[in-house]
Amino acid sequence: MKLLKDILFGVGLSAVSGDTNIMVNQIHFDSRKVEMDDVFVAVRGTITDGHQYIQKAVDAGAKAVVCEEFPELLVNGVTYLRVSDSNTALAIIAANFFDNPSKNLKLIGVTGTNGKTTVTTLLYQLFKNAGYKVGLLSTIKVLVDEKEYKATHTTPDVLTINQHLANMNSNGVEFCFMEVSSHGIHQKRSEGLQFAGAIFTNLSHDHLDYHKTFAEYRDTKKKLFDDLPKSAFALVNIDDKNGKVMLQNTKAKKYSYALKSYADFRAQILEKQFNGQLLKVEDNELWSKLIGDFNAYNILAIYATADILGLEKMEILRLISELETVDGRFQYFISKEKITAIVDYAHTPDALKNVLITINALRTGNENVITVVGCGGDRDKSKRPVMGHIASEMSNQAIFTSDNPRTESPTTIIEEMEAGVEPQNVRKVLSIENRKQAIKTACKLALANDIILVAGKGHETYQETNGKRVDFDDFKEVKEALASLNK
């Protein structure tokens, strides 16, 4: 148990009713999890308002309540604490409760529209292979040294984050690489954490259903850099015009990386193949198994981060050359019929375009590119016609299908993608609502040396419809569909 006044250190309190010199058990923002002597933090969410459940939490045994507005009924023996922002208060309380674990390791945050998972995962691999104990907080998984935990969000809630970081402290972890999403920043899930550095990959069209404007989306990302201490570093992709914006108000030491512009860390692509690419990083050549310009940026971000954190340059290059592709990120295989199948998480217009640019740069011109793609439901609708346009314009054949329709009609989502198709490309588009059938159709259409891209879901092994998740793995589906061609 913890002393309430100790875990309130740094929280701006506007009013207190009751005693703060009491022992409390656990912290919760979900009233259903509250038990005797716990603290309940009433958070205003996007769907529900925790203030509606204060009495329920008290009835369950809450000894203290943190809220933005006191309820009409104040129960004797319960301490009520009023704050201006419950999300911020929760973040600080969570960090205090777990003894501020981020201060006891080097926590590196990675933000941007695309590349977060690849950069964090490969940094984890690199530092692990260099002999360090390392942690990872990513979309795909959470790793505490070598022990894996299930990931549920790009950026978990602050209690979960601090719990994982405290676990890392107990296991002697020295470095932790963490994806930091715009949702996570906006909802204060990264507040109360002490970052040793932050990396900006790029910024493009995404999450405008949540942030409403691109400027708001950009400025939310920027807050990660604004809040960095002087002791930290800020590393940005300066080829992206938003890179300079990220650095405007940061107190951290500034670094940049680029393929095209003058920067602190530079690289050049010398050769591209399907099994990798040859890069010139600073004055040294490097062969990487990761393919495409977008991965050249990811590799350079990894190299720069490792250099800033003190690893020896030639050792970094050796370690990068050994790195394997991240699940669902340009993950490919070649079938017996010489058909290349690629599965990629590309779920934004920019990511889809980058993958197709990479594919088209590697092909000889005699192969057909068949793209299977959908758009998620209950998400930014404005990107649907754009993705429809890109897939139909840059492929020989595009098949529009379901992604994770969630509560939306798959038919409506596909129709909104079709709206972006230019008249001259209409003949190249098929719409097949069932994703399994769409993948099977792509495999049946493919001839020897053709390339199939299945985009949008990547590492995900489920499909979500009306609140239900069913098993669905793009990589497994396309592999089985191509194997069945022999039968």
C-alpha cells in the first residue's frame, strides 16, 4: 500500500475534502475494477465520463476519488480531490505509485504517422543483440527483456505503461523503446514519463477523425518534443517538412537525419533488390534485409539513435545488417509458381504509396502488381478515396475489400474507396467484400513472376466486425491460397 499524499506529489489540486494522510491500495480509472481502499480517478473519455461512476466506485470500496468536479454527495471517510485535468493527474499519480520507473532507465519515444513499430522493434533487436537488457512498448507486443506481454493499444494506458516500466526496473532493463501515438499524447498517456530521447519519423494523412485538422494532429505529436528535458535528445527526419516544426520549442539536444537534405546523419541508397538494399550511411556501406526508401529512413533513424546513445559506429552497422523484417511490415515470400506475395500494415495513403513505389522500383515491368486493400471502419473517412485512388493508379489490378469494418457497413466503406478511382482505372478495380475471398481471387489472377500486395492489416491476426473479433491472418491466408493453386 502507498500513502495517498505521496502519490499525489506534483498533482495540482484545486480542492480537497478529507484526509490525504491515509494508506491506499491500487489506482483505477475503471470503476468495475475498484476494490477496498483503492483510488478511483474519474476520467472523461471519448465514449463515457468516469464522473458518472464515482458513487459506484465508492460503493465498491474506493477510499479516495480524483475528479474534475465533486459529486453532490460526499461520503464520510472518503477523500475527494479536485483537479483541472483528470488525465494529467492520473499520469502523475501512476508514475508516483510505481516509483517513477522511467527515471531508472533510458526511455526513448518514437512518434510519427508511419515507421513507429519498425523503428522501436528494430532498436529493441539491435540493443538486445548488442548485449543489453532492453524493453519494448509497441503496437505488436510488449517485451520486458525477453518476456512477452500482449499489446492492446499503440500507446497503453498510463497505469499499464508504468507497471511495465516498473517490471523493467526489477529486471535490470537499461533501455526501453516506446511507440508514442497522437492519441496517447492527447489523452496524456505519456505524461509523467521522463524520456531520454524522442524520434520523429514522418507525418502524413491519418487520424483526422480524431484530431479534426492536420495542424492539430501535427501539434499533438510536437508536444512530445516540447516536453523533453535538456538532458534528452530530439532526433527528427528533416526530409519531412514537419521535422523542423518538432524541434521549434524543444529544450533537448537537436539532431536530424535525411536521405535528401543536409542533416547530422545522412544515407544514400546505392542498390535495391527484393532481398534487401545497399546503403551508404555516412562514409560506410551497409547491406540491409529491409527493403524500400521508407525502410532506408527507418534504418537511418536506428543508426542515429544507437550512435547518440553511445554504441560504436562499426558495431551499429554490423548489428543493423543482421536485423530481420518486422512482422507485417513488407513481409514477403515467393511461391512455387514464382508469385511474390507481400503483406504490409500500410493503412494510410502515404504508407500505401510508399510500399507500391518500392514494389514498382523493384519490378522489371513484365510482372503485374495486384493489390488487395481495405480501410478500417469508425476511422478517418477522408483517406478512403485517396487510398482507392493510389491502389488503382499504382497497380495493374486492385481489389477493394474489408479491413476491420468495426461498426460500419463494409459495403459503404468500399464504395467510399471506389469514389477515388479515376475513370481510366475503373476497369482495373474489383470489389470483393469478403477479405478471404478477395485474397483468394488475387492469387487466382496472379501468373508467374506477378506480385501480390495484401495491405492494411499487417501483423494483426484478427478481423473486427460489430465488436467481435475473429481469427484472420493475412500472411497465413495468402500463403494457403497460393499453396492451394497446386491442388
